[in-house]
Amino acid sequence: MPDLSGIVKAYDIRGVVGEQLDVALVRDLGSAFALLIKPESDAIVIGHDMRDSSPELSAAFADGVTSQGLDVVTIGLASTDQLYFASGSLNLPGAMFTASHNPAKYNGIKLCRSGAAPVGQDSGLAEIRDTVEQGVPAFAGQRGSVTEKDVLADYAAYLRKLVDLSGSRPLKVVVDAGNGMGGHTVPTVFAGLPIEIVPMYFELDGSFPNHEANPLDPKNIVDLQAKVREVGADAGLAFDGDADRCFVVDERGEPVSPSAITALVAIRELEKEPGGTIIHNLITSKGVPEIVAEHGGKPVRTRVGHSFIKAEMAKTGAIFGGEHSAHYYFRDFWRADTGMLAALHVLAALGEQTGPLSELTAEYSRYAASGEINSTVDDQVARMMAVKDAFGAREGVEIDELDGLTVQLPGGGWFNLRPSNTEPLLRLNVEAADAEAVRALTEDVLAIVRG
């Protein structure tokens, strides 16, 4: 009986190819997914990224699906948000083969139900795991069929319909695809727009020869920052491996906080639907709910993670949601995350006025932040309790435990301390009025965490 506990994560399936993931296991996973969604659909759409193992693994998954009598629509090479588009527009459950920003030896599967609804641990992944571990029952009926469908042009047209760039001034934009799927989607999405693209690392290469496709790590946007300055670009965009996240740098090559992007896009969405609800996770800047409220919107705070964001969006009818990790969710995109759509919003906002991006985003960047700081600890619970006890004893401190430990100080500074789900780490995010206040509060917390 296989043990899948190491590869079935909270939101997806992920592991080292040849050690944790192979063709036989993936075929069983395809069969188990087919059994899960049989009551709601008779077909599944499948896409894959540029990793060397992706075509073979996605074909094995399709074999497992058809062995249970369901049909498969394959869209071939795709970004994750392109697969979500296919799931939404075709109203089919979907499977995307990607390990996102993980190193080349990894691969994985992101699953969704019809309309790009998420499949997580509590909404199907645990059931799939149990089915495979116990042995997938054979199906005696007729096998399903496999057909191919190219949705890239339709995906690009749909995004351009949601954001009108026809009135934009001409812009020069450097795009670092990191040898990932942005190199596949950007040329089609941006074709015909008043934007001159300066491409970097558009060659699809799952070995990631230039840098890891993880723009959250500052070292992976150094090349982009230098190129923006070198060519005098108006902005720079960096996509992760499966191109569902997008990071932005301004004309100086300086990173723009995902919280500032969240606020900017939120205001644009609120212009279309005044009074709408905007979701933000609890690690985004407190400037986000402030700005949303000032523009007549209703900010709603959630836990970190796409399944929580999407569930809250469904419950509240929210028009948009943003996370500190540069995941951006749109009701008009089946509540799914798409960095490409967020990028189009940023460029439209920039192109509609004459000032530089740094000036445009400055009004959305109200506070200084530490970024995420990881600490390896022996006992996550004990260290968290030590921090809670230390700060809880101080006058005027407010503490909540929606996701980890969020501590609000009377002077306006705050921090969140969360345990990693997969590693013996505590993740710290600090925000305060200025860099010196952030430094002091960070040292204060870390002295307890690492003490």
C-alpha cells in the first residue's frame, strides 16, 4: 500500500520525480480524481508546464482518467491560470501539471473542480489520497476518449476584455519569464497592445538555467532590475514557473510590494463595482484595508492560502482578493488567481497617466515591512506561546489567532508569526511606521523565537 502523506499537500500534490512521483502512481491519481468528480462531470481538462517530466506525467494522468470512462480534453503547454481559464470557460474539472517555483527535479498536480473551484485537503485531496492508498477500483465500462484543444488565444482575448489598454500611452516593459510559462503566454496576451516587451528568459526550459523561477526570493529578480535600468523601461514584470504569480518592479528597478499592487487593483475593481468586497490575507499591509475602506469598499481579512481566499470570495461575493505572495484573485476569473490579469491592471493604470510607476504606487505604500523571515525551531508551539506570553503581558497589546499569532501594538506596529505546515519553521512578518521601527520590533520578536 503506497504512502502518499509526503506528497499530498494542503493545496496540491507535489514531489520529486522518480522518487515520489512516477508514471504508475500518477495514473492511479488520475483514476482516483476521475472517481471523485464522476458525479459532477463526464470529462476533465488537463494542462502542463515546461518541465521535462510534465508531458509524460500528464499523459499518464489522462490514461488513468479515461480508464474510469471519463473523457479528457488536453490543452498542452499552459500556465496555471490558463488551465483555470479552460476549467472555467469549458465548465470542466481540471488538472495542471506543475511544481510552480520548485527546483527542476520536482513536479506536481494542481486540481480544480468545474469552474476552477479549488480542490484542497478538505475538498477532495484527502479522498484521492485514500483511494490510491487503498487501491483504485477498476472500471468495467468503455474507456473515455482524449481530444486536444488550444485555448491560448481565447485565454488572451478574455483577459484583454477584462482590462482595456486601448487608451494607454506607449510603455516599455521588461518581462522576466524565468524560463517558465510566462514565455508561452506573454507574447499572445500582449500582442497588439501599446506595449514594447523586452523579453528575458522566454525560452521554455524546466531546468531553469538562469535563475530559479521564484521571484519572491530577491536574488531571482536581480537580472530584471538591472535590465529595467539599462533599457529605461517604464516597468518590469517577473513571473514564477507556472506564471500564476506576477511580481512588479518600477522604473528605478525597485520592487513594488504585492500589498501596493493589491490596493491599486482593488481601487480599479471598486470603480467598476462601488461598495464591493475586497479580500486580503492577514499578512498584507494594513494599508490595504485602509485604502479599500477610503474608496468605499468593504475589506475582509482571511487566513493565508488560496483555498481560504476563494472560499471567502464565494461566501461574500468579493470582486477581488490579494495576498502578500503576489497571488491575485478575480471574481471575473472564476475567483481564481491570475498574475497576468493583475499585471494588465498595473500597466493600464500606469498607461492612463503620465507619471512614473514609482509615483503611482507610492500612495499605496504607507508603511515599512520586514518581508517574511524564517526561523528554524525545535518546538513551534512552545516558541509561539513564549511570544504570546511576552507580548500579551504588555499594556494595550491586541492578539488574535486567526492564522498563527497576530500581535497589534499600541503604537501602530504589528507582526504575524505563523508555523510552516511542511517544515520546522516559524514565519515572521513585521510592519510598522518606518524601517527603524520595523527593525526594532523584528529584533524584539526574534530574540524570543530564537532565544
